[in-house]
Amino acid sequence: MFDRRMYTFHTLYREMNYRKTAEILNMTQPGVTQHIQFLEAEYGVKLFQYEGKILSRTTDAELLEQYIQRVLAEERELKRKFQHSNDYLLRIGATKTIGEFVINSMAERFMRVPSNRLELIIDNTEALLTSMDTGNLDFALIEGRFDKSKYGFRLFRKERFVGICAVSHRFAGKKVQLEEIFAETVIIREKGSGTREIIEQVILQYGFDIKCFNRVMTISDFPAIQRFVADNIGITFAYQSVVENDKLATFEIENMEIIREFNYVYCNERIAAEKIKRFEE
């Protein structure tokens, strides 16, 4: 059983509030303080500090939290094994492109085994990492950036990021100059989405802005974007994996190749390695 003082630290690390931590753990605030002071004395480090009235974590607190996440993952796996069930539960997360367009065949193959059970969450990177931090996921498949100093990771594959248009569009199957695309209507995801961030960053490197397009349409649902693009309402940009519609074509921008990583991301390497292997079989 995990030391209660570690649970106190783990809760305070998430909540960043002594009062809320005490309420969650049914403790007094002085009790929470004592647990943190014990750990600081035990390890000879400072875990939390106040900057004015704002509580902040130290780098040593981040290291301890990473250790706790690994240990808690081991403990949860042990409890599942104690249940002596023949079922094999896999809890994974995936960002939208990967979850909706990339891993369908892998998920179907896994679920065809009668004893396998799958829990799949498709969400944004921040939500998936939070779910891993709280022990609700065995691993996540993430496109784009995350804190590689905080999480373990392994490359799943690399993916090209391309322009997408209708098959009847003048760009279809061609390489075009960057300046040419700005005469078009661009249909993109909402602010904060990974695919929008990529195109914004890339054109910014060349001194342009998303506002340089003739018209910008924002739609949060990618299947809806696909339909509008297929009907030649505008162009969009996305990973190569999403172009499976016979009404869609790709185009490239001259002297600009965009490749991004899809990664397995996890807290506990030993457990994740075994889970990933089962998912890939």
C-alpha cells in the first residue's frame, strides 16, 4: 500500500491548494502541511513554495510526482491482476486525427479477441495528459507537442501534413507556390486545435498570417470540413491519413515539407510497453 504522505503530496500537486487538499483527503490543513514537511525533510528538498500568495511547485516536486505516477500505475496494474479475471482491459487515449482516422484497424483487431476489453477516449492533448496523470489511461497516442521531460514516449509513426482540396480543384495533385494559396478560402479548425496551430506556425515562418487568405472559415467538426472541401467551397490542411475520400485530393507547397510525429505517451514505461505490444499484435 502506498504511503499516505505520498497521496497527500500527489493530491496537493494536482490541486495546488492546501484547503482543497485537506477537504479531499478528509484531513486538517495542518495535517497536510505536516505530511509535506515530512517528505521535504526525508528527501532534503523543497517541494512547494509561495511567490507572494501564489503556491508554486519546484522542479524537485515535478520529479517526485513523476515517480509517484509510475508507482501508482504499478499498484493499479497489481490490483487488476489480483482480480484473477481472464479479461484484458486496455485503456487508451488518442488525439482526434489519430483516434478518428489512424488506429481504427488496430482497435478493431484488438476487439476481435473475445477476452479483450477496450476503453478509448478521443480528446485533445491537454485532456489526455490529465487523464494519464490521474491514472485513467494506460497510454495515449498524441500528435504534436507535449512535455517530453515529464512523460515517457515512443514514436508511433511520422506523418506528412498536406494541403487538401477537391479533386476538381486547380491545386489537386500539384505543387504550388506559397503565395498562391492565399487567393483561396481556407477552412480550418477552431483556435487551439493542433492542425490549425501547425499551419499558422508554418506560414508565420514565411512572414504571413492566417488573415492573408482571401477568406477564413472556422469549423470545429473535421468531417464537416471534409464535406465542404469536397464540394470545392475551400481548401484545408491536415495529416495525410485523413484523405480517404475519393472526392478529395492533396497538394503540396513548393519547398515546404511538413512532417510531424505521432507518439505513444505514458507515465510507466514497463506497463506501457506491455500494453502497447498487446495493442499492436
